[in-house]
Amino acid sequence: METGKFRSVIRSHFRKHGRIFPWRENLDPWGILVSEFMLQQTQTERVIPYWTRWMKKWPCPGDLARASLEEVLREWSGLGYNRRAKHLKAAAECIYNEFDGRVPAAPEELKILSGVGNYSAGAIACFAYNYPALFIETNIRTVFIHFFFPERDPVSDSDIFPVLEKTLDRKNPRTWYWALMDYGAWLKKSTVNPGRKSSAYTRQSPFKGSLRQTRGKVLRALVSRGPLRADDLYHAAGTEKESLMKALDALKADQLVAEKEGLYSIP
């Protein structure tokens, strides 16, 4: 598809159907960074109330840097993938200590922060500072596969990046990426998801009965009841002992749980 026509289609859809989120209305770089951590592998609608509470409680990096990990995990509880909360706290500490409390603007500096990879660095730089970064996520993949690779399967990100760069609106990349993401979200609901043809596409494993679910139950028990022994956690989490021990080992490896003399707690 010709670049001008492609841009016209995406922009027209955004003018009529663009989504409204609090982190799009408040362009504070810290709030945008928080949203990017929360949105990883999580539906947008679920993130909104967490983001709103988070920003009221910790409106700047220094506030979060001074909070305890236990308090952070308590606020994060129910959002899933709790390692993100730990990474976000560590990122806040780095911003506070190394960047004078200001979220860095350059993608290379953002990648210094805990939990920030290539995608997150590009997205934060773009949405916070209108920086023309190149980055791809699932909705963006969906758009480019739909318009530029309708007959190819699979499609790799290396196929998409040159087209992404060619069509990028460098004067206002922030709004352009919002428009791409919103069009991709609409495509997934209105057609058979073109993103399934991406070589990066994977189906998420069921949550019920998974190690992720057990990990979440363990952390909720510890942040609500304080330090517990394994037998008490077994009853509190309501899971099999074998699953409980696997979850505890994984949480200790991630430094989300500490053990001393058989007593488990948030470090």
C-alpha cells in the first residue's frame, strides 16, 4: 500500500475511534513509564484503576523509591506478573538516584533501568517526549501484517521494521503510534487476528492451575498476613504442596520472597 494512503486510513480511524486513557491525557513521563510497565501482557481496561491508584499514591519516582517492596506488591496484587512491580520499584530508585528524579528521554538511557528493554525504551521515549523511536508491539504488528504482508506467513519483525520506519510520522510520532495501536486493537476484534501470522506470536498458557497463579496466591498471603511458614502458606494459598514449593523456589530466585529459618516473607 502507498504510504500516503496508509497514513490517511490510520489517521481517519483514530480521529473517529481513538481510545482515551489517563496516561494519554496526562503526559507526565513518570506516569507514562508506569503505564508501560503495567500494560505488559495485561489488558488495558484492567490497568486503568491500578494506574490511577498508583499515581495518587506515588506521583513521582522518589515516592516509589522510598516505599517498601511489601507495600509495592500489595498495591500491585491482582495485576499479575509481579516481577514487573519489583522492576518498576528498582527503576524508580535508579531514576531518583542517578537521574535526579527525572525519567530519562533517550532510549539508550532508559534501557539502563530495570525491566526496560528495546520496546519499552522506545515506547516511553516516544509517548513521554514525542521522540521518533522505532518499536513494535502486538497491535502494531497486526496493522503492518494486515496492510503490507497479507499473503505472507510467517512475518518477522525484521520484515516490518523497514516499513515502520518508512511510514513513521517523525513530526508527531506519539499520536501516530497511538493511532497504530488503536487500529490494531480494532482489527483484532473485527477480523481474524492478522497478528497470528507473526513469527513472534505465541498463545498465552492457561492461568488457572499454573505456577503463575500459585505465585500470586503466595504473594497475596504474605502481603496480607505477614511472614508465614510453609504449612501456613499451604493453607493460605489453597494449593498442592508440590506446587507451593515450586512457587516459593521461583519467588526466592526472583528475590520477591526471602526465607529465614523456615519463615517466608517479603524482603
